[in-house]
Amino acid sequence: MELGQSSEYINQIETGKSMPSVEGLINFCDYFGMSASEFFDDRIAFPVEYKAIADELNKMDAMEIGLVLDLLKLINSKRENR
């Protein structure tokens, strides 16, 4: 709605009853700070958060990124063992 769209229009898009125009899609992508390819990448469950994490990783050096990777692996191994 911050893009000037009605809540009804947004709801129709969310429920699949309507599709945004190309211009609307570009506006959505710009608003969330992502490319159209990121928007459509169905391998990414949380694209906004994924981009925010990638932006933070880009500020780190190799050692720091390695520590983050180790932490992610640890978290995922704990989840898999539940």
C-alpha cells in the first residue's frame, strides 16, 4: 500500500486473483530492493531477508564469512536432528 496501491488490489495479487503489470512488478521489486530474477527465484523462501543477509555478508572478510557459515551449518544440523 506504500506504493499507492489499494489493499484490495494487494489482496488480489496475494491470492492469485490478479497479476501486477510489468511496471507494478518493477515497483514491487524496487520497493523490496531486489531484482526481478530474485523475486521469481522459487528456491528462496524469504527473498527480502535473503538479500539483507547477502548485503551484510558483503561487508565481511573471508574469516568472518567462514564463521557465519560454520554457525549456519551448526544451526541446520541441530534442526535436522530434531
